[in-house]
Amino acid sequence: MLESIHIKEIATYDEAGIQITDLKKVNFVYGTNGSGKTTITKLIDKPTEPLFTNCTLVWEGGLPTKALVYNKDFKEANFGKGNFDGVFTLGQATKEEIEVIKKMQIDLAVLKDNVIKKKKSLEKVTADKIEFENEYRDNAWVDIYKKYEIEFKEAFRGVMQKESFKAKILDEFKNNNTAIKSYEELKLKAETIFGTPPTELQSLTAIDFVRILKIEEDAIWKKTIIGKSDVEIAKLIQKLNLNDWVNEGRNFLQEDKTCPFCQQETINTNFRKQLENYFDETFTTDTELVKVSSEEYNRLALNLTNILLQIEKAEKSNSATKLNIEAFSAYLKTVSSQFISNKELLNNKIKEPSRSIHLISVKEQLENIQQIITDANAEIVAHNLIVTKYTTERADLIMAIWKYLAEENKTKIQNFNKKASGFQRGISALSKQYQDLQNEYLNLDKKIKEANKNVTSVQPSVDEINKTLQFYGFTNFKIVPSTIANNQYQIQRENGTIAESTLSEGEVTFITFLYFLQLAKGSTKQETITEERILVVDDPISSLDSNVLFVVSSLLKEIIKAIKKDEGDIKQLILLTHNVYFHKEVSFIDGRTPENGDTFYWILRRKYNVSSIQPFGMKNPIHSSYELLWQELKNKNGSGITIQNTMRRIIENYFKLLGKYGDDDLISKFSTLPDQEICRSLICWINDGSHSIPDDLYVEHLETTIDKYFDVFKNIFTQMGHPEHYNMMMGETANANV
């Protein structure tokens, strides 16, 4: 049997959807057209369709029951192809064969009851286990976590929620083999270890200044670089100490004989040759060495200075630095100044190669800086060893704390484990019993299907449908075997012609429903004719006249009686309809039992294009169409247009049809002209809104008009002297203004 339905995110059902719970043997769902009834029937018929991914059906005992669904899809599937399948029943079975099948069905029913009971037992034990575990979880949170939260909070990191804390304490009790320490010892150590934790530091980069020192020590800086002395012009140049000046002047010589300085024609070939001989290859090599070494020295000095400045900047902002910043900065300032001085000396040497220079040695300053870095790195290594040791000690402390907590609560944990294990053993045993019963049920059900194959016939179903058609006056057609397919049937006119295409909508509806009822008693498959099933019926009286409506309701009432008596294979009925008269007729059994524990009622509504459902339990909410109109008006269900129609029908029923009052009679009861105009506009609004679709402007102002006209609608009853009727129907308490 179906226990509950949850339908959402499809058609008029939003993300929250609706839940139809506490389904009984007989269920009546009333809802206007478009409220979502057919969507429910389609879900029950084909729950695995992708459209219903977010919807759920819950079956009693976890055993899905075959659902036979009568709706528009059923009619199209069975009467839209010319032929329809024959329905197998036990009509030709022998008494002995039927008795054997019935005996197996009784055993199957007993098995099903046992499956349901076992599932409920399993669910209860599971729920008890969860409740027990939750109780222990809450107690552990209060007795352990809250008790030691201040002292040992750091040990609780990562398990600071009830469920994870419970799991942690149970795991520590089972696996923690740390030696037990006293609370005082743990607390004292926690005050030290659980302070601000030290972090590992990165070692400082060592500097490399070997090449700089090697360049500083090069003999080229002290060497006087001059031209060759055995050249005739050498005596004059060296006597006047013009070596660098002449070397620089060579760059200004032109191709002609004119001297670039005195502008006389003194530069002849001999003079040029003497200059070349004077500034020979040795001179060129030495000057090139000066230039290259100077550039390398300046580049290395700049790079080293940048590295040292970066170290200084980073360590100044590092509160945990091990570097002697004061001494480091002083040496860095000195060496930077020395690099600048040496750069100037090197530039002079390039300009005047004959000059001997003495570079300032940066060796001492750089060695001091290197030593400061080395000392800092030694301290960093020592610090990082402390960090490593701290991590180990912290982990050991946390383990010791959990061991203490587990040991302190040893008795409670042991009692919990013992009872939880008992619950688990019970669940395992019940799960196995439940599974065994399910398998036994499925095996017996398979035997019943096999037995059905040899004792079935389709003719009794055909005879039953034809008999019903004849009895209720449908004499111009009947069901006959198909001439082209086995176990297929057609609808035939009295003159022998096939009648499917010429039947009226009412005739098709009626014969479709009769066919559905035969399916409810049998099956199109031989092996499944006696399996349990539920019926889902969606508005079976569309296009039927009142006589046939009564026939359909009578046939359904017989099924309802059998369901309540637990007779036959139909175990549940879900009936959905929009017809208030049909609802009243089919839901009425007898006057002595207006409420029945096997029956449940709902009203399905759609408002703002979203479906909702209201349960009414065993109390039938549909009493008459007039009362239903008031119910819809009281709940303000539907759009402004449907509310107009509801007001019109109430006034027409109460004042015009029963009271014989006209529009003018109602208007004249208002004493002032403004009130009369409001009443007149309401009546015009009702009549217009109920019989036509308002224009765009009218629709735009409709929602703001509804509340105003609700007041006028109420005043009509007051002015006509019937306030008590209005209060009774709307469920309002009378007051001085009414």
C-alpha cells in the first residue's frame, strides 16, 4: 500500500512541492481543473520517468504494489489503436485450482504482513539506537567537552561539534595507549604548550664575495701603464708627463696632417708611426684589462649590495629575526660607502691608465657581515629544532589529554559500547530476517504467477463488460474478439461495423472505465491476475450524463466496500475529481458511519500557479456545491476572475434563485446614492467578470479592487437582513456593525 507521496519541481509544484502523508485504504482528493491532480496520477503510474527525479513514493514495508492508473493517458493508450488487450481472470479455473491459488494468496498476505511488521520493528530498533546514541552524544558534550573546554580547548580542535566529539572520544577510548597522567600535570603543561606556537624560520642566504676580493687584489691597479720607452717621441711625452693626455688625444686625430689642438700641419706619417709604436700591444692589453675588471667589480658590488639590502629589509620586519640588525646595518652602510669610493677610483684609472691607485678593501666589512649571517643561521637551526620538538610535545600532550578524558569516563563509555553493540546485533538480526521474509514473499509471488498462467481466460471479462453495457442501456455496441490478433478485442456496432471512430466522448469514457474495472479484477498478463494492486482514478465521469455518473459512482462504491473489508486483490484506492456531485456521491457509504478510519480526505488547490494541498482527515470537506463556493471564497483561492464567478454564483443561488430577488432589489436596500452605486458596480463587475475576460486595463486594477468589493459583497447580506448567513458561511463572529 502507498504510504506517502512527495511531489515537487514539476508542472504547478514548486521547489517545496507538497507531501501527501498518512494515506489510508480509501483516499479522496478534490481539486478544480488545473490544480495538479493528473500530475499526481502520472507520478504514481510512472515514478521512474526523468520528469519525476525529485519526487518520491513511499510504500508500506518497502514493497511496491502494482498501481493501476485511470486517467487521460490510460484512455489514449487503450482506445487509441483500434484494438485493446483482453483481460485475463480466473473465470475458467476449476474449484480446486482456485482454492490452491487462494491458499497461496492468503499465505502471501500473511508474509506481506510479516514483512511490514518486521520492517517496523527494524525501523523502531534503528530509531531507538539513534536516540540512544544522540543522548550519549549530548551527555558527552556536556560532561566532557564543556567541563574541560577552557583548559583543553586546543586539544579539541577539529572535533568541536557534538557528533565529531562523540566519535573522537569513542575512538580514543579504543585506540589510545598513551600513559595516563594526572589532571594537574596536564593542565600545567597545557598552559605552556598551548600558548602562541613557534613557527619554523627560513635560513638566511650566505653571501659570496671571493671574486670581488680577487679583483681588488689585482696588481693592475698599482701598475703605471705608459707607452714604449725606446720610441723617439717617448722622451718628450714622459718628460712632460703627457702620457694620458697624448693617449686621450689620439682619439681626435683626423686623416689629414692638421693637428686637432694647434691646427698646424704637423701630423705626418712619421709622427703617426711613432704614436703607434709608443702605444703598443702591451699598453692596449693593460688598458682593456682595467676597463673589463672595473665593470665586473662594479656589477658584483651592485648585486651584492642589493642582496644585503633585501636581507636587511626582510629581517627588520621579522619580529622573530635572529639577525643582529644593528651591526648588520652598520657594516652594510660602511661597505656600501667603500663600494662607491672604489667605483670612483676605478673610473679614474680608466681615464688615466698611468695613474697608480689603491682600492679600499671591503674584505673586513664583508667578512663581518658574513659572520653575522652565519651566527643568525646557527640560531635559526637551533630555533627550528625547538619548533620540531614543540610539535612533538604538543601532539604528545593532546594524546595524553584524550587518554585522561577517556579513562575518566571509562564506565560510561563501556556501558555505551555494550548497549550500542546490542542495538547493532539486533539491527543485523532484524535486517536478515527482513531480507529473508522479502525473498520468501517474492518466491511465493512467483509461484502464484506461474499457477495463474494455466487457469486464466479473457472471456469472462468481455462478458462482464458487455453485460454491464446492456444493463445500463448501451445496446448499440458491444465488445467482440479481434479478427486479426489473439487476445485482442474491438468495439462493434449492431450492424457489425467497428465502432471506435464513431463512439461519442461519453461512450468512450464509460467503456474505458468499465475496461479499467476489469483490469482491476484481472490483468492483461496471465501470471499477474491475482497480484495485489492499488487503483488511482482521475475524474472518471468527464462527459458523462447524470445517470452514468451514478453508475460509475455505484461501481466504485462496491470496490470501496471490498477494500475496507479487505476482500479481493485491490488494497487501496486514490480517487481524484473536480466534480463536487460525483465526490459527494462516491464518498457516501451510509448514514451511520460518516467518518471512517480507513478513509482520508484532501483538497488540492492552485494559487498563483502553485499547487498546495490541505488535509481534512476522516472529515469530508465537500458537503454541497453551495458550501464549496463559500469555502473557496473564504480561502480567497484562485485569481480575481474566479472570485468574481464565485460571488456571482452565491448571489444567484441565495438571493435570485432561492429568494427571487433581482439586481434592483439588492441595490434598493442601500439608502445612500454612493452605496447604491457601489452595489450596482459590484453586480455589474460580478456579471461581467463571470462571463467575459476583462480588458487589459481592467485586469491591471483587478487585484486592488477585490478587497473593496469583498466589503460590498458582505454589506449586501447585511442590507438584505441576512448577516447571520454570511457570518455562518464565512466562519465569522457577529459584531455590532453587522
